[in-house]
Amino acid sequence: MKQIRLQTTVPTEPLPFKVSHDEPILLIGSCFTENMGQRMASLHFDTLINPFGIMYNPLSIAEALRRCLDNDPVDDSILVQRDGLWHSWLHHGAFSRHDRQDCLDACNAHIEKAHAFLGRCRKIIVTLGSAYYYTLNATGLVVANCHKVPSAEFGLHLASVEEITTAWQPLMQRLREAGFELLFTVSPVRHNAYGPHGNQLGKAALLLAVDSLCRSFGASYFPAYEIVVDELRDYRFYADDLSHPSPLAENIVWQRFQLSTMSDATIALCDQYDSENRRTAHRTILRGELEGS
């Protein structure tokens, strides 16, 4: 009798890229990076998460990582003022400030911090969100964030596989020569602004480019995108916006990530820290209830 299957199982074998509490890890990329990074930080991994803030397109992520490696500060030519705030075209809105110099100082302080972190770190996790990117019509600059500036001031582009790999190859060569290990993921978050077909085109370009980079430079790939889209494949695994994975889906991906990248001892330590976090949170809730009674 042939067994009935209700799911496509995405294989997640142990990867060469290993994660432990003894080694610093830089995480850079999309909001999925932010979620996984914060989870790792809560479990006492030595992490630095998104020194430029959340980023989605592969060209901006490559430029941010290069600047961190070189300790290459930004200048006020990449700043723009809108709605009473100064913004950096290369950074997330988390770096926006009312004062121009404060914005510049915040951006460069995090570049310097990331450069110092990379001096003792040899593991980097990169999560690419979408192959679509925007350029300023006036200068052609690739922007990481449009900061709600009118769309007429930008050109929208879909990066080709060649364009992505060309941007990343020199960086990958440098990182490999310096002894870094890289793990790539593609975010399972849907970018519905480009339509269902457009979203898939963007993800396809990322997947093909990442596969080429991994084969050429010995990097690793974790199939977060495939787990959510192919294996879970159900709207009950998405948040109310129908674009982001639900907490349950995030937990499933996290567990698979642990099995792929962590030893049994590291997983046991994660479980211990998680139990401690839950007890602390429970005590905080009880204390709040007692104080409010």
C-alpha cells in the first residue's frame, strides 16, 4: 500500500556552516534576518544584527557589507531631508534623525562598530529579500530605502542573476581569502507590491544568484524560503498580512536551522537559555499583576 503524503518535505541536512555560542556571528539583510538574529541574541549568541538596519535588495546589502569590512564611512551626499528628518539613502529609517549631523554620526558609528566586530568574527549570515531595487533618477544611486519620497524620483529595476553575482563576486573573494564563512538564505516574506508573478521573479533571481555564488565560493545555503513556500504551503503559516511567516512558521524554520547548523550540545544550551527566558518573562508578568492589584 502506498502511503498518503500531505506535505512536501524539504531536506535540511547538516551544513558545513556551524553555529555555536563561542563564535561571533554577523547577520545582515531582510526583516527575516532581524527575526532570526533577535532570536539568536535572546539565546546568548554573540551577534551583530543589521548594522545598516533592515535591507532587502542584494546590491544594497553587498555595499553595506563592503563598507563594514573597509570601515568606509558615509558622507552627507547620501543624506536627504524629508518630513522634518534627515535620512540616509543607504540605511533603514531607524537611522533617521532630526539633525543632519546626528544622522550621519549614527550611520558611521554603526559602520565602525561592525568593522570592529568583523575583526573578531568569521561567520556571516546573509538573507536576501527581493531582487527589485530602486535608483535615484537624479544620480543613479542604488537606494536601500526610499523613505516615503515620491515614487516619481526613482527608477524601479529587477536585478538580473548576472547583476547580482557581479556585485557579490569581488566581495565573496575577499571574504573567502580572509577566512570568512558565509551562509545565505532567501527570505520567505512575500513582496506583494510587485504582484504574485513579480514577487516570484524577484525570488527566482535571488535563488539562482545565490546558488551560483555558493558553488563558486564554497558558501552554504539554508532553505528557509523553500520550507515556508514548499513544505508549509498554507495560509495558516502566515501572519494576518498574508506576507510574513506566522510565529509558528518562524518556530519551525528556527528548529530546522538549529538541526542544520548546531551541535547537540549547542541545541541543549539553547533550550536551557530558552527555559530561563520563559521563567523570567513569567516572573515579570506575575510581578506586574501583583503591583497592579
